[in-house]
Amino acid sequence: MSNSNDPIVSADSPFDRLAGWRHGSTWTYLVMLIASVAALVVSFILSGETLELARHPNAKLSCDVNAVVSCSTVAQSWQAEIVHFGTLSFPNAFFGIAAESVFITLAVLGLAHARVPRWFSIATWWGGLAAFLYAYWLFSQSMFVIDALCPWCLCLMFATTIQFMALSHATVSVQHIPDPQRFQGLAQGLVNYYRLHFDLMVDVLWIVAMVALIFIDKGAAIF
């Protein structure tokens, strides 16, 4: 008996062409799990440093290298606490712990080959996109507004990048989204994108471009 929540795959589904270990749930969700665990660890470190600054406002953190490479400068900016309830403000790192715990759970479910509703997989991807965009908004603020870099924040940004790349790959190759019956052209394009390994090229170029941007803009000050 079929389940309405199962992936919709017809006899001539384009997703059938995504064969091999790199497109399977084990690899895609394992990469996502590793990236999510790394992001969770960094979120804990950032939370600890936030508490340290709260106790000792003039404290020098381990990642305060110079005027440009300075975690405390970033942590004391308003961008580090954008959520407010009345007079209370909450550091971004606290939400990072909550978010990464969810992504770790999702990755484990994927590794266990657990069957989840399509709406859940779609919502998961949108959540990953929100985390990705948020990380890069913080990066842009750090680079061009605060004019200081937090090494741990950069680690979190790159971990979130890999996490979203792996999640997107799994959403297409494992969860078979989007529905090829409703979005035939989009599904075909995404299948070709992953089947021809264009994603690897784009992923590597993206990360290299971000590293290059950091060194071009801040290289002299970093060293």
C-alpha cells in the first residue's frame, strides 16, 4: 500500500539517474551530520565566550589577535544579539545551539533511512536555507560594517555552508524533491546538476571565493 507522504517517483522518474554512493543517504547525510556537529561545537564555544564577556566586559578572549581579528569586537556589536524581548537580549550563539541540534537530529534520521513526510523534507530545506542566509548576513556585517573578524564565526559560517550543500543534495537525491510531475523542468535540471557533479565544482568555487574575499579585504590586517 502506498503512502501519500512517500516521495513521488514515476516509472520514468529523472531521479532514477542519480545512482551511486555519492547520491545516497549515507554519504549526503553523513556530510551534513559532520558539518552540523562542527557548527554545534562552535556555537557552544561562542556561547561560552559570550558568557565570559558578560562576567568580565574587559576580558581578552583567546581569539582576540589584533584589531581586525577580534571575537570580542564582534560579540559586543548589536549584530551579535538581534533577538530582543523587552529589555532582554539573546546572543545569536544560543540560537545556534538550538538550530544545530535540530539539524543533527535530521541528519541522524537521514542516516537511519527514516521515512518522513514530504512537507517535512521541504520545511527542513527552507530551514537550512534560512540558517545559510543568516550566517552570510552576519558575515557581511562582520566584514563591511563591524570591520572585524571572529575566527569562530568564520568556522560556523563555513560549517553552515557545507551543511546546507549536503542538505540540498539529500533533498534532491534522497527525498526526490521537487515533485517531477509538477515541476518537471526544475527536477530535470537539478538531477543533471548533481548527476554531472556540477555541485562539487560550485561548492569548491564558492568556498574558495569566500576565503579569497577575506584575504583580499582583510589580508594585510590579519597578518
